[in-house]
Amino acid sequence: MELLLKGGLVLDPSQDLEERRDLLIIDGRLAALVAPGTLPPEGRQVVDLTGLLVCPGLIDMHTHLREPGQEYKETIATGSQAAAAGGFTAVACMPNTLPVNDSATVTRYILEKAAQAQGVRVYPVAAISQGSEGAILAEYGDQKEAGAVALSDDGKPVANSQLMRRALEYARTFDLPVISHSEDLSLTSNGVMHEGLVSLQLGLKGIPAAAEEVAVFRDIELARLTGARLHIAHVSTAGSVQIIRRAKSQGIKVTAETAPHYFSLTHEAVRGFNTNAKMSPPLRTEADVAAIKAGLADGTLDCIATDHAPHSVLEKEVEFDRAANGVIGLETALGLSLALVQEGILTLAQLITKLSANPARILGVPGGTLQVGAPADITVIDLQRPWIVDVQQFKSKSRNSPFHGRNLTGRAAMTLVDGKILYRDNENFSR
Amino acid sequence: MQTTGAKATSFRRKDLLGLAELSREEIQAILDTAVSFKEISTRSIKKVPTLRGKTVITLFYEPSTRTRTSFEIAAKRLSADTVNLAIAASSAVKGETLIDTAKNLEAMRPDIIIIRHSFSGAPHLLAQRLHCSVVNAGDGLHEHPTQGLLDLLTVWEAKGRLHDLKVAIVGDIAHSRVARSNIHGFRTMGSQVIVAGPQTMLPPYLPDLGVEVSYSLPEAVRGADVIMMLRLQLERQGQMFFPTLREYSRFFGLNQGHLALARPEALVMHPGPLNRGVEIAPEVADGLQSVILQQVTNGVAVRMAVLYLLSGGEQSGAAA
Ligand SMILES: [Zn+2]
């Protein structure tokens, strides 16, 4: 079966390419990337992508799929559909499931479920410590063999600095990156939102920016000490950006991501006790948003990841203090990120790199390129398409988005994994 | 006392959730109405038929005998039927959600639900979902609007105005909904507010609320017209907020000596219950400048006014 994608504008930063090209896919791999009209359509399935942008498939390196254990919030199958609808061809899923993914058995279970779902690629992230309890190292060697691509105790920050040091050393032994949810929980205390004017006014306990920055600094110094690969998850403060920038300039092996909500919203979104604006780390200030954008622009922040965290009404339609942390993001991330291009903060090529090649490189997984011979993981984007976020249309099982009703421009028109069309937007392909 | 001529009709809301969102006119309207209700409480038969046939539910997730009693007396003096529900915090964790509880109550067609909850924003959650009126009787660290209103009424009665006063609020501002409501109330009415306490109890960004911040009790009370002492929650000792009660009372407890620094007729206030000898010396609490018991009396009048106005202020004759 041969598939010809013709007429699209191909953007592949990995080969410095931004030109109209036709793509030929044979047996799930890119077989040719040629000038438009060069290849005859006969005997091939042809899709016309005129007016659309063709990119390497987007990779979300920070997703919570909730399976096993909390299938009422999301399953690997529904999360995979949400990812495809949002333009992602691969997701890395965090280990804070029930049970925690701290053993090869859980990793194999996730991969099996993902294979059954026949959706996007799923890369399990394994726990740093057994049960993510922050006490005893988990089995990284076994986990790597089973298919885990990174280590993280996301959601349960490693409090013990000695354990963090040993985790970085042991991870380096198996060449796995450590993804740190950097947070000093003793400073967070029982805070539920950013500590600032809004928390003061709402009478909600605050989480100072320092709770993140103290931990980012510690983790970076431990990366310096151990020489391990450290990746800082969901950077939310101006101070963290500064600390990471300095570390990179000193040659420390640190990379970092932020999430779309940290450059699209501030703590003002919490007003009215909006539990869909509650997440960890919390939404920060205008100045932090500006610093995050600057960090993306100068490369301090390598990736945009969703931190897609589905929760049902059971966890969200409650008192703010009781509400669970997290927002869904797979189906809004691309639209929100394209706003950075529209604002002139990133070029389109920079944005696509932060959403594909960079996460692929950090996780050591295929993707991020449209080189001939590579797997045909492709995201097609309609850059002009205006749309309004409607959570009722989401493929995700959950609805906890603070962006419901927001006007965005640009969204995924088609998502292909291994040359197979997983998603197509009927608006673009009604013919 | 000046009369402003503000009409009760300038307060038209479904709910009373906080003072932050109220205008000067709205606050004045509530106070004017409260003044007119005060007289009822001095009659031998302390009851008017104003809210006859209305049902008022108090829903308290936090124990507070005095606030609940004050609301209940207010409702009964207006002839409303009252039902009191106290829900232990422990059972609320395991039991039905706040929204379910409230929806069940609403199915019984109450006119007003008065809620006290240890979590900020709980009354707002109800107000968004229920058709009946919701009164915030204290939510977490956020607001305690009727306390703020009764404090305003007490000061207005004593000083004859609510503008151009210097109001010192002293103690654990960080954990005080009383402080927040009073800051909003006095600022909105045109007075100056200074807060004081150890920095551990003064959250950052207070200046952004338009208040002055001091770490010194003598400095805060100097030239003050009103000194409001907050109740110290004794369990904060040993939680990194202050080392010992002894040191706290030495530096942040109000004594007779401090009163000499304030204006001669300065009022001493306290929302109660008192920790005598901790945040306030007994002779100050019982002294001539103390209006602590007037605050309690005014609590009933203000709550009558709030219940009346939220009910639409229909039977206007009864209020006069
Ligand atoms: Zn996290």
C-alpha cells in the first residue's frame, strides 16, 4: 500500500526544509520527499494537502494516561485518540498510575494496551523510586529493557536529596534521562495556588515561586555533580528559567519543558475559585509568563509538553482546596502554542522543533524528522483555521480544561503514525 | 451619626459572599437597614413578621456557636423558620459532596442558606449552583462579610463616620477572614488601614490591597481611631509562626500602655472569642474603650438586615 501526500508545505527543521513537497509513504516509512507533481498518482492512495502544513509528528513528552488504575478518567485508548486529535503522534506517559509504574510488569502492560489501541506511540516513563515514595530506587535496568524511556516521580517530587543523587547516578548507568518534577514540598506546605495578590484576596494558601526554584537549583547542582541527564518538567517561574539558563551556559546536561498553560494563563484564572485552573506547579504571574516566553525564544526551554492530567467531575466539582491538581492539554496544546508564532515569539520551525525533534532527542526515541527512511509519523496542520475550544468535542474522557470557550487559530488537520491515518479533521477533508 | 439617605434598594444581590465585591453604597444600604432593625431588639416582644413563611437554613461545616446563634436569632426576630445543620468536617470527607448536600437542601425549597466552611470559596460553589440565596458565614481564610459589616456598624455608631479613620488590625492576618473582610470594608468606606503582626503572619502583597504594613504594635496603634485585635489561634504555636505564647503576647498583645499611643477615644475591638492575656490584656478587653459587646449586639442587627435585603426587602414597612 502506497500513500501519496501531495501539495502540502513541508516544514522539517531537522533538514532545514520549508518547501512544497510531495511525500510518498510505503510500508509505513517515508519513501520519497520530492517536488510537487513529480510522482504519478496511479496505483496510490492520494491525499491532497494543498494549503496545509506538513511536519514531523508531534511528541508530547509529559502525559498522564491514568491506566492502569483510574480508567474512569482516561484510558490508554482514549488518551491516544485525544493525542491524535491534537496532532500528536507519540506521548510519554507518566508513572503515577495505580499501581505506580515502578516495575517492568507495568511497563509491559502499558505497551500491550497501547498496541491494542492501535493509536499513537506510547512511551512509558518509569518511576524513580519504588511506589514513587521517595525512599528506595526502582529497577531501572529492567524498566529500560521492558521499554521505558525515562525516569520520573512526577507528582511526588523526590524530597530526599541523597536519593535524587543516587537516582541520577543509577539512571546514567543505563543512559536514561531523569525527568524532575522539581518542588520543595515543605515550602508548598498546604498551598493550593501561586502565592501572590490573588491568593491573598481569595484566602487560598499560596505556593511561592521559590518552592519550585529551590528544587530546580538543587536538581541542577546534582546533575553537575553526577554528570547525568536531567530534564526539568513543567517550568513555571521566571526564577527557574534563569537558573536553567545559567546551568546550560555552564555546560550542565540539563533540558527543560514548559506547558501551554504556563504561557497562556496567569493566576488570575483562579478567580471565582475555578478548579480547572488548579494544577501543580500553579499558574503564576504576568512576569513569569513573559519569562517563560523568553525562555522558549532563547532555547532555555527545549520543549513544550502538555502535562495532560485528566480528572473527572468527582475530583473537580468540589471545594478548591479539595480539588485535584491538573488540566487536560492534548487537544489544546497545538492551538495554544501556535499563538506563540502568531505573536512573533517563536518561528514556526522553532515551535515544531520544541514539539517534535527536541522531545525525541531527549527521550532517545525515533521521530522529529521527515528524512527518507524514517517512520511516517506526520502531523498536518491547518495554520489558518479559526476554532473555539469546546470540551464537549474532546476525545479525552475528561473535561477539565481552563480553555473552554477560547478562540484559537490553527489546529491539526491530519495525524499519521507509521503512515496510517489516525485522525483527520472533516472540515479539511470533506471532499 | 450621619444619615446618608441611602436606600435599602441599593443592595440587590442574590447572595452575600464577601465585602470585596460590594460598593460603598451597598455597604451603606446594609448598615442603614441594620440601624433600623436595631430598635426591634430593644422591644419587649422582639419579633416582627417581616420574613414570615421564609425558610432559612444554617449549614455549618465548622463549629461556631456564636455566629450560628447570632444568625438564628436574627432570622427568628424576623419570623423566619430556621433549620440548623452542623456537619462534622470528618463526616464531610467521607460523606456526600458539598454540592450534593446543598442540592438536597434546595429540594426542600429554602429561601436562604447560610454557610460556614473551613475551605475558601465553598459558599461560591453553592451560590453558582443554587437558586436560593447564599450567605457566607465565614469561608476558610477568605471572608466573613457579616463580621466585617457588624464591625463597620459598631465603628459608625461610635464615631459617626466611616471615612478618614485610621484602623489598626493586629495579629494573624494571613489566617484571618475577619481581617480580609474588614480590610475591604474599611478601605471601601474611605478609611486608612494598617495591619501589624510578625512577618510570619503577614502574607506578602498586603500593600497591593491598599493597606500599610507594620511589624510593630506600638507603631500600628499610634494615632489610631480603631484598634482591632484578632484572635490568635493557639494551635499555631509550634507551627513555625511564632515560638511561644509568652513572646507573642509580649510583642503583639494589646495592653493599657498601648492605648496611650492611640487617639484618646480610640475603640478597642475583637471578633471573639477572646484569649485573655494573649492578644489582649483583660483590663483592656473590659475597659471603657472596649466595644467588644456592642459588636455582638450589632451582629444580630446586621444579620437581620442581610437576611431582609436578600429576601428582596419586600415588606418595607416592617423595617421602619
Ligand atoms: Zn509534575
